[in-house]
Amino acid sequence: MRIYTVTLNPSIDYIVEVDGLQLGGLNRMTRDLKLPGGKGINVSRVLKRLGADTTAMGFLGGFTGDFIEGFLRDEAINADFVRIDDGDTRINIKLKHGEETEINGGGPAITGEEANALVEKLSLLRKGDLVILAGSLPPSLPGDFYEQLIRRCRMQGAEFVIDTTGEPLRRALAYQPLLAKPNHHELAELFGVVIETREQLITYGRRLLEEGAQHVLISMAGEGALLITGNEVYHANVPPGKVRNSVGAGDSMIAGFSGTLAMGGDLMEAFRAGVASGSATAFSDDLAERVLIDELRARVSIVKVE
């Protein structure tokens, strides 16, 4: 089995640290870091660290796209992106000044021909492959674009994981994703409700199963995570540690879960690896490294809730 990730609106994440922030005045960086960004790309980077074979796909353009492609190849990750003709891949600024302020770019426009080229790239899929579709739809793509990709996955006999929000998530459920992974805020938004208890999370998580998902993984930040599968519900704790990074923890959770299943692990091993991977990224400046993931894995305890 090979794992593919799709990132429709990648970015360079430009992380800037300053000691205090003077609005309207001169600020000097104490540290900066440039990393490839986008949910699917994050998943590919963590999968590679876990030893899983992965190819990153999506759209790239301009000098920023060159940076991302080169960065991935330096990490021995296969990059098979559609190159867009007009515009550069966006830059997202993560400004850390005690708190974290994000300034995200909109991203370039993608033509119909470029969109079709990505769909056609999925013709290389084989039965049993896994495609992880992660992130929001750029405004230049049609609202059913994830469905177009999913239909091609199914045509080729491949499984898929969906990590997006709103209507694209709801429409994907009918195609029986291997995994849907909303956080508690995204789950509440999907159903137009306020969720305040774990019991409510379980109720609405089960709705995703009823609508087609094979497994549902709900991240709850410091409260851990829930895995809902069949008639069973499991809760995992988050190992103790100092949170240093809010970017990519959910993507790392998907990588740990999906990579472990793809390499022959069972559901509980996958759940434990997912929580350990998400926690390891939260405790790091960049995405999680294998050593820390393995260390935290032993500290994740899983309890059957229902």
C-alpha cells in the first residue's frame, strides 16, 4: 500500500518570533523559520518520519512552490504536484509574540485545466492505496472538487481519509471514508450546534458513522481524543508536556493513525500512535520527530467509554 496526500492550497509557513509587538513601530525578529505548510503536506512529512511510503500531491506555483518542492525532496518525500501557470503558492505568516497571530494568504487561482490534471493524476492509484484529502477548498475550485477526487479514488479501488470542514466534509461521508477527523469545534459547526460535553461529542460523532464514515477520530486539544468505530467508543489521554506549537498537531494525528493502519497495525495501535504523533508536534517547534513520538506513545492510555 502507498499513501498519497492531497493539499489543494499549500503554503510556506513563515514563522516569526518577536519579543513583544509594537503596532505601528519597528519590530525586530528574535528568530524566524520557513517551512512547507498545508495539511496534507504536514501529513506526508510525519508519515515519512514514521517510516511510511508517501507521495504529496496538490497544486504548486512560482518561486514559493519551488521552495516547497525542494524542501520535500530534501526530506525524501516524493512530490507529484500540478504546477500552475499564473501565480505563486501563498505565504502564511505565524507571528509569535507571547501569543500567536496568524496572517494567511489567499492563494493563487487554479484553472479548470489544472484542476482536471490533478484528478487525472489519481489514475495512477492501485487497489488498496490510501489517499488523505486534507484542508479547505480554494475559492477558485468548484464546490464538488473533493467529490471529483473521491470518485476517482473509488474508481481505482483506493481508500480515502477526509479532513476538511462544512459541506465538503458532509458530501464526502456518502463515499465511506476510512476516517473522518473533525475537532470538537468543526463537529459542532457541521451540525450547527453547541457542544459542551463528551456525551454530545459522541452523539454527533456517531452521526458521522451513520452518514458513512468507517471510523471517526475527534481531537479535543488538552482533553485528549475520541475514537468512534462500530458500536464502540474509546478515549485517549494527552501525555503531559509543554505546548510550543499549534500548527500541524491534527495533521500529525492523522499521519500516526493512518500510517500505523497502513503498515499493519490494529485500531488501538493506530489510535495510540495518532495521539502520540499529535502530542509530539504540539510539544515541538516543527512537526514531530520519530524519537519523541515513540517516547510519548508509551504514555498514551486508552479507555473504552462505551
